[in-house]
Amino acid sequence: MADCLSLNHVSAGYAETVVLEDLSLTLPEGGTLAVLGRNGVGKTTLMATVMGHTTVHSGDISFLGKNLRTMPVHRRAASGIGYVPQEREIFHSLTVEENLTVAEQPGEWNIARVYELFPRLAERRRNMGNHLSGGEQQMLAVGRALMSNPRLILMDEPLEGLAPVIIDLLVAAFHRLREADGLTIVLVEQYARLALEFAERAIVLDRGRIVHDGPSEELRNAPDRLAALFGVVG
Ligand SMILES: Nc1ncnc2c1ncn2[C@@H]1O[C@H](COP(=O)(O)OP(=O)(O)O)[C@@H](O)[C@H]1O
Ligand SMILES: [Mg+2]
């Protein structure tokens, strides 16, 4: 399969500060990747680097064969990268439906399909963004990313702080995106177990570097190794 996303010896950060160091990663089309690691290791910075929100000091980044380093930030979403930011960043003064339509780009995903994936959003379609539960906001953030008809979706801790029943609902939706739509999915998670069950491959970051890269199965079957990578002792 063709490469979807490729980072080649990328160092990036904020102004002169380097957060990610010499990071290389290639993800095939339709691949699913879990990005794991403790707080502050650079998971969000990695997503932000793909979206063009950081300073890239060296290395190359490409998406479906196109050079991302030279692509203006506003063109990245339009070129097929969906982003579900850690802070969700939905528009509080717009309704659910307006939040979705502002992101619309031509393709198979539209309002009807997003409502079918998340019936809860259809029920709340006229609610303002600030009158939603955390779970509904997260569904909206995912739905909005889908409205741009992405080939790659980056989700930054989408399950953070949500009730187990909502987590199950979102994970079921992620499975549908992978199986029915063949989307390439990058899932940043603190919930290592859920992410390792979902994604076929996992990387673990520590202080801006990849300290583990392999099939998720490896870590699923080795809780001690996982604990060691996360720096948890005992
Ligand atoms: N906007 C920013 N400006 C400067 N430093 C930042 C900024 N955002 C994050 N950092 C720093 O980059 C490092 C990695 O942060 P982040 O990517 O948010 O980690 P994670 O998502 O894994 O918790 C941290 O040391 C953090 O303080
Ligand atoms: Mg983060």
C-alpha cells in the first residue's frame, strides 16, 4: 500500500525550542497507529507538527506523496488531513449543526452520515456548542474532522475525561471509520490498553524521541514492558 504519512528525521518544536528529535515514522494508507507516552513527552507536538503549528528545524514530512513542510497550514486540512485537537476547539457560539457545516468539504462524508455515526449529535443539532456534555463535544470534534472528508485523521486524546459508556461509543465509531472507510488513523492516548486494542501498530514517545515502535500486539502481551516504557515502576 502507498504511504499515507511519512516523517523522515524530523526535529521540531516551538521557536528555537526543540521538542521532537530526529523522529522518523511511516504510516501506510489505511494504517492505524497508537501514539503513547507520559504527559509532556511530545505527543501533541507531533500532531501539531503534521498540522503545521510548530517550527520544523530539520527533516522531511510528506502526506500522500506531497511535501507538507512547504504546504501552507490552511491547505493541510483541505488536502485531506482531519485533526481532532486535544482541546476539542469547537465553536461555542455556533450550534452543533453549524459547527459541522463550517468544516464541510465535498466527499462522501456529510451531515447525514455524521448524524448516523453519532445519533446523539442529531438529537442535539440545534444546541449551542457550549451546551454540550464532554462526550458530545468530543463527538462533535470528530464529526467536524470527518466533514472535511479526510484520508488521514489525527485524534489527540479523544477519550480523555469521558465516562466509560461514552468511551465505548467513540471506540465503536473509530472501528467503523477504520473498517468501513479505510481511513488512516493516528490515535494519541493515555489509555494504553484501549489504544493498543484498537491500533495495529504503536509507538511510545519519551522526551521527544520514539523509544518503541512495533505491532501493538507486542505491548498488549507485555504489561511489564509497557510499564517500563511509561516509566512506571512496580
Ligand atoms: N506552545 C508551546 N510552546 C512552548 N513549549 C511547548 C508548547 N506546547 C508544548 N510545549 C512543550 O513541549 C513539550 C511536549 O509537550 P506536548 O507535545 O504537549 O506533550 P504531550 O502531548 O505528550 O503531553 C513539553 O515540554 C511542553 O512544555
Ligand atoms: Mg498532549
